[in-house]
Amino acid sequence: MIYPKSLEKLINYYKKLPGIGEKNAERLALATLNFKDEDLENFSKSIIDVKDKLGKCKICGHLAEGDICSICSDSSREQNLICVIEDYKSVFSFEKAGNFNGVYHVLNGLISPADDIGPENINLASLVKRVEGLKKPELILALKSTIEGETTTLYIKKIFEKKDVMISRLSYGIPMGAEIDYLDIITLDKALEDRKKISE
Amino acid sequence: MIYPKSLEKLINYYKKLPGIGEKNAERLALATLNFKDEDLENFSKSIIDVKDKLGKCKICGHLAEGDICSICSDSSREQNLICVIEDYKSVFSFEKAGNFNGVYHVLNGLISPADDIGPENINLASLVKRVEGLKKPELILALKSTIEGETTTLYIKKIFEKKDVMISRLSYGIPMGAEIDYLDIITLDKALEDRKKISE
């Protein structure tokens, strides 16, 4: 055995993380070894803490410490403007961008018949119920533009189309800074379709 | 605050690791969140364990669980053939290569007057003592070819040159597979100087 046993164990846990290979795991483990005692204890504790303290928000399905997440319990946010997203990573992205003052609904998945994931397998029923209790609800569907994303978008649109709910989706188009001649044709087509009038 | 508190803490500890930036730390923390409960507990425990269980080998200075490392306590290895290295990362590299059957001496540093690191600040005194107790000792100096490495190599050579100790250093030369015309001139010079006769 090349590594002392306790070091080998730590290396193996680092290897379980995405994008961390053998060499990198060794490097991280050796760096961990050089942490101050206090940091080591707190690092160790913080791993247990995310398990013990984090659950799902009972309203939106986002990560929460306690029953309701910090966004749903923030009365300064528009609770009737709901951005529907695939998973909580998108919440962090929107919150970093920082311009959205509504709330979220985390589906924790997308409808995918090929993978046997139907509407009942994602966090949709709670969205229907949630919207029923709101005045002038507005849904922004922010799902990715894959078959699964589009299917889920259409399905949600169908559920709500006869109810008095305003529904929109994110615009498709050219990513900022991208070279037009390097874009794939589908994106280009969508950007053409979603073109906006230039206002004076 | 974008992240729940306990998640934010974990992200911050990942960020302390080398080469892990903001985005990557978030990715690792979210992946940790998806670990099985058992893995989470063991990962957390393994961080504390490296602190509690790993110390320095009293003979060679390498990482050890207990007083003596697994290499120094392996009687099948030639205890009088000592490879002198800068830090324990080199031990792992040699052990992975797998062709060295001697033992190591980990200096935990190199002599560097510019950084106020003298011979007394690295693990050298114990090497002198260690060599005294050996029959036909042989030292292989495997230090890097920087000013600090060369200084340390020369210093060690000087300590032992009047004693009956065989001393060698690793050969300098062309890395396997490297293009000759891309090599820096110092490496090329060293490779010329260290040239070996081709035996039939």
C-alpha cells in the first residue's frame, strides 16, 4: 500500500467527487493534512451538518434549513411570481445574477418518458396546489431547451392554460459575446424566431 | 445570502483546497450533499482521522500511522539504501513507480539562505545519526534541480564525503518522450554532461 491507511481513505472520498481523479484526490488530501486543526474539525463537521441541517423547502422544494427556505419566507419577494426550474443549482444561478425578485419552484427533475419519469415523479402537484392559492399568479418556465425541458414546459403550460395564470418562458437566443458564425443552427433559428423589435 | 448557511460553510472549506475556486467549490459541495448518509459520515470522519492518526515516522520523517512508517518497518526493504527526498509527496511518486526497494529520508524542506532556511531547519541531523548506525550505507540524493535542491545536495555530499558512505544523485536529462528541440538549454546541457555510454 502506497498511502497510510487513513490518508488512503480520505483520498478515496475525494475521488467520489465529480471531476476529481486519482492525482487530484491525492493533492487535495495532502492539502487537507496541512489545514489548521480548527479548520480540519470544522470542515469535518460541516460535512455532517449539510446532511443533518439541510432539507427541502415545503413550499418550493429548494434546499432549506428548517421547513421553509429563506426565499419563500422573505416577505419582500413577490410570492405570486414563480420561476419554475429543474433543480436548485438554477436557484443559485438566478440569485447570483440577482435581478429576480420573485420566488422559485424546484421540480427536481424533468418529464422524460425514455427514462420512465412522468409528471407524477417530479415536484409538480405541489406547484398546482401552490398556484391555486395565489392572486394573479405568474409562472416563468426556466427549463433547458432539450426534449425533456420542452416536454415539461409544454406539459405545465397545458395544466395552467385554462386557469387564470400568466405563463412565460425564458427567451432563446445568442449567448452574450458569442460569435454568430460559431453558433449551432438550432440556436440561430430560435434566436431568429424570438427576435425582438428594437425600440427607439 | 445565496446559499443556506451550512452549505455555504462547506463551500468555504472546499475553497481552501488548492485549485478549487468558487464555482468548483459549489459543485463539490452540492455533490457531497448527494452522498449516501454512510459515505457522508465516513468522509467527515476520515478528515478527523488524518489529523488524529497521522504523524511523522521517527526514523525517516515520512507520514506514519504510529511511530514508524510502513516502509521503515518493512524488513524486506534494504534499510541501508536511503533515498533522500524533499517531502513525502516524492515517496508516493517513487512507490507508484515501484522499482525502488530501499528506504527514504524525508527532509521536509531544502536549504534556502534566501528564505532563512539553514541545514538545521530541515530533517538532516537525524539522517547523519541514522547513517552512522548502518553497514555499507548508500545515499541517493533525489532533490530537484533548483538552486535550493543543488545547495542541499552539495551540503549533504560534504557532510558524508569523508565518511564511508556511497553517494549518488538522480541523473539529469531528457524527460521520456520530450522533443529535443523544445528542451530548455540547461536541461540539454545537463543531459550532455550526464551522457551514458551505450552498451552492446
